[in-house]
Amino acid sequence: MRVLFLGETYRADAKTWIEGVELNLGKKIETKEVPFTPQRWKRILYFLRFLCELFILRFKKPYDIVLAERATSYGFFALLVKSKLKVVAQQGITDAFPESGFTGVYKRYFQRKVYKNVDLIHAWGNVMTYSMLESGAPPSRIMVLPKGINLSLYNYRTFSEKNHDPIGIVTRSLSEIYRHEDILKAFQILKEKGVKVDCWIVGDGVLREKLEGISKALKIEDRIRFFGRIDNKLLPELLEESDFYLAVPETEGVSASLFEAMACGSFPIVTDLPANRAFIRPGQNGFLVPVGKPDILASAIEKFILNKNDYRIQTQLNRDFIESRVSFDKNMKLIFARYLQLLEQKKGK
């Protein structure tokens, strides 16, 4: 069986999807992507080369399955590949983001085109299905199931096992959408109030240098640690050591990063968005905060620190939820079985 993955293979979500397919398939799959570069002219050249590679593929033996991440880019490219089964996964609550202006118009066009022409559409959570249905996706082609996380890697640790000042951890890429500057401002407020708390920022991105400069300007560099991009195998250790998890983006799909934090007992403090409301009961197993309000974020962090032991049982319930609903082994077996089922149905036609 020949399987091709189209997407950014450096992303943790993509790595999980690829790994799950390879484990169930029993061999490596092929991957193709447009290399990342901050230079626009290089990006255009890489894009043109990528299109040429896809064109050449049309003259070779068809793939059995082509997998693509994000309907408005690689999902659209998947339509150009000769394959028996085409599968696309939506990345966020909608792939047509931003929804306003010309960008929103052409992205919505791509999204509608893709959803009407692929065989299976992955929604990693129910919150993603609204955008899919609005774009004309046939409900019978939507599969709602998260990829899951590898529970053998992410171990639960109680607060009593963490003998240090409270640590908040951030694991999202350093880009505008994740609003790391709001987190830094919240930590400045906490420092001015005399609250002893550290922040670990894990990951890399175009804003790293700027954010490091902001932390110095705010005089909180002694409390902020930038790890940069690390091996995914090291991430569980940091999550297990942290006390709470922070993610304050302005839009959100179903976040594997949130699941990883919940599995390790790191208390979630995240933005009040539909995707997060599906998993967080405010004031119980996590806090929901508004977008762009560092003062409210700081208050939520302080409230957690002052009442940390009150949330111990809830963090255990978070772990129980992940084990029952978000197991990588269980979910990827179900997902791959669906692929095989659809392939058999196509052979019978």
C-alpha cells in the first residue's frame, strides 16, 4: 500500500498523524511539503517547485491513500494527486482564517471545493464540524475523533511531587496568533504584586527574538525561560514538572497541546473559545480567560497558585478523561480501520 502525506511534517500534530498511520500500516509513508522560509520570494520558488513535483506524480502509479492537512492549502493540493482515497484534516476551528477580506473569500472557496471532492474529512473535535458543514461537507464523510496522544510518554504527576516555585508552561509556536506577549504582560503584573512564579516557553517561531526583548523590557527575564524548539521526547518531562499550562490564542481548533498538559496534571488556563469549552469546565478542571486581557490572565494564574491544592482531584479527572477518550493507540487504530473500510468500499464499486 502506498500512502502520501501532504503537510508540514515538523509540526507536532502532523508527526502524531504520520506516526499513527505508520504504526498501523507497518511501514514508512511518503511525505511532501513546501519548505518553510521567512523570505517571500523563496517561498514562491518552493511553492512552484512543489506544484511541479505534484504534476510529475500524476504520471506515476496512483497512491492508495493521500492524507492532507489544512483544507485551504495541502488539502487543495491533494486534489491534484492521483489516489484511490483522499483524506483531509481541518487544522483549526475553520481553515478559512482570517474570515474577513479577500483572504477569507478565496480560502472559503478552497475549503468548499476540497470538502466536496475528498472521501473523508477529519474533525479532531465536534467544534470543527460547524465550519465543515457550512462549507458543504457531506456529514457522512466527516469523522470526529482526535488522533490522541501517546499515554506511555505523558505521565501524570501530582502538585505535591513538584518542590519548586509554581511553573507555568507554554508550548505553542511563537507566532502572532498565540499572543505570547499577553502572557509576558501577565507575568509582569504578577511580579509587581510579588507573586513568585516562573514561565517556561517551549517552542520556536518568528517572534522569538522580539519576545525575548519584551521580557527584558518588562524586567521579567529572571522569571521567563525560552527553551526554543526541543525534541518532542523531552516535552513530556517539562509538562510533568509544570504546575499549570497556558495557551491564549485568538482562535483554536482541537489542541493536542492541551491534551498533553491535561495528561501530565498541568492545570489548564486557556482562552474562552468554543474548542476549549468542550473540554474545560470553568473554575473546576481549568480556567477560561478572555482574549487579549493580560490583567485577567494574571488574576487567573494568581487564583490557581493560592488555591492549588483545591484542584488536585480535578487534574486527576483530566488524566482519566485523556485515558478514556484521547488514547493514541486506540484512536489511531479506529482511524486507520476507517481508511481500510473506505478503500474496500471503493474496490467494490
